[in-house]
Amino acid sequence: MDNPSNRLIKSPNYKKLAEAMGVIAGFASALSVAVGLLAARMAPHGLRRLTLALHLSKQPMMMKLAALIAGIAVAAATAAGVLRFCSWCGQQRRANIDSSDA
């Protein structure tokens, strides 16, 4: 009979994880574009823009949020790329081991 703890602890499937991270990165980048467009529309105009450039007034919350979401999108895309590269390296290593055994 199998030990129940062995069934719960499996090695993760990095290929599926990389694909899921790619989807998350795509969604985050699309959300970043939408929030960025909204922030551009809500950006101050005229004299208020000048005071913002001189740091005499605070940025609107939407502009800070757009930068945060863009950073999250970049981080998710980087993680997806690294995971995909690691899974590709693992596949190449397994293929080399299999071909040398045969």
C-alpha cells in the first residue's frame, strides 16, 4: 500500500506551470495597457501638469497604479520566460540521456 504522503508530494509539471505563467503574464500586460490608457486620460492638464512636473503636487492614484500593474506584468513575463527556458533545458537533458542510453 502506498504511503499517502508520497501521493501528495509530486514534482511540479514545469511545462504546464510555464504555460500558466504565460497566460497570467498576457492578462497582466493587457490589464496594464488598459489601466495605462485610463491613467493617460485622467492625467492632469494645463497648469496642474506643470505643478506635477515640478513636484509641487502629488500624482493621481491611477498613475501610481498604472506603474505598479506594469511592474507586475513585467515580473510575470520574466518568470514565465525563465520557467519555459528551464523546462526546455530539462527536456533537452532528458533527451540527451535517453539517446545515450539507447
